[in-house]
Amino acid sequence: MEMALHIRREIEHLKKDILSVGTVVEESLFKAVKSLETRDAALAREVIDSDEVIDHMEVELEEECLKALALHQPVAIDLRLIITIMKINNDLERVGDLSVNIAERALFLSQNGKAKDLLNFSQMAEKTRKMLGKSLDALVNENTALAYEVIQADSEVDRMNREIFLQVHEMIKADPGNVESLIHLLSVSRHMERVADHATNIAEDVIYMIEGEIVRHKAENFRSPDEQL
Amino acid sequence: MVEYPGKKDLIAAEGFSVFYGSNEAVKKVTLEIPEGLVTSIIGPSGCGKSTFLRAVNRMNDLIPRCRTEGALRLDGQDLNAQGVDVVMLRKSVGMVFQKPNPFPKSIFDNIAFGPRIHGVRDRSKLAVIVEKSLTQAALWDEVKDRLGDNALGLSGGQQQRLCIARAIAVKPSVLLMDEPASALDPASTSRIEDLIAELRGKYTILIVTHNMQQAARVSDLTAFFYEGNLIEFGETGGIFTKPREKRTEDYITGRFG
């Protein structure tokens, strides 16, 4: 005896849509990182141009969510799910913007041979992309264990960001001539760290959706005090 | 159980059951309803919610072969104990039904009916009660110039507010409402809901509704009944965002019922 088929259908639809946004954003981040690593200006431009698509998807999905709230007035798990989708939608759009930021740095660095190989981001980029992917898997599979893994991984990325800060600091002191490139590279590190933060937000929202418990801010407990910048 | 600091429990059920013949319609329900708040009872048809509501002013007495077990207390007094004066009970526990049921009399006489039964004869005293009750029921301004008109000439929504005014004219402590807005249009429904918010604090209100959004809007506490059992009872905000019981969640999200 299945009632409320309308809202079931609507929710399946929203779930599919948020995954589409997630896929496009993941790809954008992947390309941005690749354009940075390979100093590929064309690929960087591709990322910058595709942001419009993400923005459009975000607005469309938000409107769908608002419509579902207004028309079906969902409660309990249905309410938590739609609210979670709205919040994740927001985080993903920001990750899209950060990918554009990374691509813009890649574009600059591609025109500046000097900066090549100054810093290695591959580890940090890999870690960050994994966090984002895992947070989306946690959403799809309604898996809180995965979500908690993402939250815990965030401190590792924070640590990498601080390391790069210190490295850049030393390099500027050693060779002030590179300061412009190094500032761009420092920004990249900062952007990646922000991506990891959004992945963490997504993981926290997934936990809220499943358990009805807001774990945001409690997540601070996962980090040891010496990890705070 | 729900704790409301500073609120005493006015209605208390303890292992309370209601039987229709051999059918146990309400099964050993234990719950405490605090004074001055709005409590809604939700659940699918046949879950025992209306039976429970009617037990509070012993309306079930009218049904043959209906009997109760356990205790249902109002302000500490067992309602089913021997010697309980049902007329006095219904004075302190007013009831409003699904369909407005004004008497085929004038607006004034509808409201004055209860006070008259309870011995108020003085016309000016009755006039004060009528005005006060109609004002509290948010109907006074609409009818003050035609108190002598037949109440049946009012709109459905006005008739329902008249019935609420009639119920509060005898100064009850509890107001029972059985689907009070289900026969009304959206505008009249929202006036009834506004009225419930106005009456909150002055009366302990118990409302049975099929409209879950209405329960969510008007009540402080929500009880979910299923197959005669009380499944969950708690603050309305909690029930509608994060119910503790799977059956509550399935019901309020429309997965069954």
C-alpha cells in the first residue's frame, strides 16, 4: 500500500539531479587540477567556460527543491533529504567556482615557464578529489561511515595547505624574483583546501540526512588542537 | 515522556483501554497531557484517536457495549470512577465536532444555551458571556449586529467558530476538537487554526486531525496512534523533523495509511 507516490517520484528526480551536478563538478575539478599539473591553457579555459553550465544546473535544481517543498510539504526523512540536497547543491556550485579559480591560476602559470615544478600539488589534489568523490558516494549510498571518513580526512588536507604555506614562505625568502608565481601557487593550495571544506560540509549534511543529527561544529572534535593554523 | 517545565499534567491516561464489545480500540495507552498546550493526535483511520478523544468527556458512554479499562484522569480525578457527574464533566471538557452543529436557534441563544443550563438566568450576565465567548472565538465583529438571527444562516466557517464560542461559554478547562476544520474551505480553516493559537494557554486543547500539516502548524505536542497503540508522543517539531519511531516516519511521510 504505497501512498504519496508523487513525492516519491519527485525525490528520486531530485536525487538524480544532484548526482548530475556532482558528476559535472567532479569533472570540472579533475580538469582544473590536470590543467594545473600539465600547464594546459586550453584545458584551463574549458573549465572556466563550463562554469556557466554548473551555475545553470544549480539554479535549476534549487528551483526544483523549492517547488517540492511548496507543493508536497515534506516531513521527516523526506524533508531532511530535500534540505540536504539544497545544501549540497550549494556546496557543489562553490566547488565549481573553486575549480575555475584553480584553472585561472593554471592559465597564468602556463604562460610563466619559471613557475614550473616549484611546488608539487599532486598529493593534495588527489586527496581533495577523493574527499569530494567519497562525500558524493556517501550521499548516493546513504553511508555515514564514508561520510565520517571524509570529515576525518579534512585535517590531512589542512595540514598539507599549511605545509605549502611554509614552503612558499621559505621560497619567497630564498628567491624574491618568483614571488608572483608563488602567490598564485599559494592560492591554488588555498582553493584546494576550500574544496576539501565543501566536501566536509557535504559529508556532514549526509549524516544529518540519515541520522537527523547535526554534526557540524562537532566535527572540530576530529581535529587535534595542534592542527589549527 | 514529554517534560514541560512549569506545566502540570492535566489529562493523564494510565494503561487506558477502550473496548467496543471485544474489540480493543484503544490499547493500554499511557500518556500525560500538559495544561494550557495544544496537543494533536494523528494516525490512520481506525487507529483509536477519536475514541481516545471522546473518552475525555465520556462521549463513548453513548455507544452500546463500550467499556474502558485502566485509568483516564482529569486533574487527578478518574473520569470513569463511580459517581462522576457526566454533565459537570462535559462542562469542564468542551467538544467541537467535524461538522459545525449549531442549534436551530439564534446566535445569542446558541451561546447562552450552556450557561442557562448551568443556572445563569440574568439577561445582562448572559449578554456579557455571549460577547466574551464570541470575541474569544473571533466571531464577535462579524455577528454583533445580528445576534438574534438564526445561527444556521452563518457560513460553515462562522458556524464552526460559533460552536467553539458555545463550547467556551461554560468556561471549560479542556477543549476537544475532532477534525474541526476538515469540512471547511482553506480560508475558514486558517481562521480556525489562528483561533486555536489564540485559545492556546487559556485552555488545554486536544485536537484530532487527519491533516498532518495542520497538526504541525497548530500543536505543541503530537501523539501518533496506530492500531489502538500510542506509538510516539513528543514535541511537534521533533516528530515532524526527526521521529524516533519508524512507524511514525512511515505514516507522516505518507508511506502507509
